[in-house]
Amino acid sequence: MNVRVVKTRIHALAGLLAMLTIAAFWLSTLISELFLSVQAVVWVKQAIALGLFVLIPLLMVTGGSGFALGRNNGHPAIRQKRHRMPFIAMNGLLILVPAALCLSWKARAGAFDGWFYSVQALELLAGAANLLLMGLNARDGMRLRKLVKANAD
């Protein structure tokens, strides 16, 4: 197995795990807020804050391996993926991480006020946006893989 194949598999696996982690954060937030107790919301908010220690390295591996794989490739799908990445990264760094930490802190303090729910709404919107953009990147990656495989045959 060559290095490029290994990098491609690492990239795909890290990206998939990152997307599943974000989806789990998003769904657990929605379900706990709509159907579960205040204690469940507190637990979910704390679990998400701790889950950042898993998510951030997954995103770093995904981004790093993606840049390495597409370094000298000008294919339109790769250009699209490169175009989306700054939005995904900035959304995560400037909105999602601070929101997760703020919500964890406020939930632990029992401060379920207007500020908490405003930040919660922003986090859900930003999380949905990142899931959409990452899904588009995954779609383009799968199309590229099929194209490479077809050209190799």
C-alpha cells in the first residue's frame, strides 16, 4: 500500500469521525434541550466541552491530510474543498469552541437565561453550517476517489 493511499484513508476516517462527533454534539444538544431534564442539559454541555479534546485533533488531522493530498492539484473539486475550509475552521474557532465552553460554564452554574439560549441557538446554526460544508467536502472527496479509481483502471 502506498503512502498516498494511507493518507487518503487517514483523511477520510478523520473527516468521517469529525463529522460524526459534530453531529453527535448537535443531536445531543437538541434532544436534551427539547426532551430531557436540566441535569441532562448540564451533562451534555459538559460532555461537549470535554469532547473538544477529541474533535479538535480530528479536525487538525483532516485539514492537514487534506492539504497534503491536494497540495499540487488544481482539480475544481479540490479548489472547492480548499475554498470551504477557511469557513469551516473560522466557524469552529470563532463560534463553536467558544460557544461550547461558554455553554458548559453557564450550564454548570445553572444560568439558563436569555444569553444561554442565544448562544445555544448560534451554536446550533454554526454546527449545522459546518456539517453542511463538511458534507459537501466529503461528497467532493468521494467523487475524486471514484475519478482516480476510474483513471487507474
